[in-house]
Amino acid sequence: MSVLKCKSVSHLLDELNLLQSEKLSMNWYFRGQGDATWGLKPSLFRQDLVDEKLFEKDVIDSLRNNLKHYSTISDRLLNDDDYLLSLAQHYGTPTRMLDWTVSPLIAAYFAASSALKIPKSEALSVFCIAGIVNIGQHSNELKFVYPLAGANENLFAQRGIFLKHDWECRDFWKCDYEEEVSSAVKSVNASIDSRIIRVELSNRLTKELIIELEKRGINGSFCFPDMYGCVKEAADEAWGNQR
């Protein structure tokens, strides 16, 4: 694994563009976070729960029952636990899923939008994992899940996918890598062999990043194409003015 600390917004965007255009690693997946000190830990593992497995079972069973009575979703999807967990994750329920996207710009937007509300954060980050990485070697359940996005315009706009964690792999950035030191690199080209990269940017440049992404059409209204998106974009501007 490697860490690339970018000196400017243009540096960050150029490096992410290099990864997206790099074909030897198949596709790349991206996740933006507002604080570079955070690892890759799903929301379920950040809760103070007595029994995490029971909580997940209750969510799946209750959601399946509700959808059976109040929706027209097919039985095939109702019997797919990964689909139900993805749906629960997208609507804010703590799960073993982590949100990712195939778009580096969308990941950068989520990192910047989050960082606007974390004034004590020194840097934001965009995690990058190559599709060629065999994440299944870490456990039988650790895998990318590709949910149907046709009925979910937000997920479709965000080009979203999910990484489902194993019960033992609570933080993918640290899982099975306790003895591996993250090396600092000057360009993603120098770390392409690792196929797992964390790109960082100083939080002082967050508002500038928001502006540059806006120029490329990436903002709250794009990522959330409904009324929530209008409110989200306005909130981002307000938070940015506070910075």
C-alpha cells in the first residue's frame, strides 16, 4: 500500500485521472473521506453494539419483510442478503458495507464535502483500489458488491458500488497489513505495483477542490439528483464560506 500526499488541487485531480486511465489494473475503485487519518472501517464496526451479527440479521429480516409488503421488488432480490445490505447502507443504516464509486471525481467530491465539516482534520483522502486486486484472499466474504441501480437514481448518479467486509476484517486499510508500512510516493505511477493507494490533500485546499469539481459538473445536485441534492449543494457552499 502507498500514500501520495498531493501539493495542490490540480496535482490531486491529475493523479486520479492517471489512475482512471491506467488499464493494466482493470478498473479502479475510489472512496473519498474527509479525514486522512480514518481507515476503511464500515459503519457497523463504528457502533457500540452488544451483538453486531444479531443487529445485521435483524436489519435484513425486517427489511425483507417490509419490502415484501410495501414494494414490488422481486423475490430474487428479496432473498439476496447482499442486495438488502446494500440498500440498508445506502439509506444510512450501519452495515458491513463501505460505499465506493468507479468515478474518482465523485470520490473527491465526497471527501471534500465531508472535510468541509471537519475543521480539525489536517487532510482529506481518496482511497484507490485496482480491480485486479484479489481482495478475496483476505476472507471468503470480503468482496465488491454491484447493486442494481436502476431504481435508485442517487446510486446511479454516484456510480456506486459497495465493499462488503468480513467479520474479522474490520478495517481493510489495516486488515492483514499490520506489519506492512505504507510508503510515501511522489506519483501514482511510482506505486502502481501496490494497487492500493491513499491519495491525500491538505484540508486548507478543500474549498478550492469543491470549486474545481463544480467546474467539472460534480456537486451535490449531481450526486443527489432530487430535492436533497439541492439542499446538499447549498449546505456545501455554506460550509465552505465558514472555512
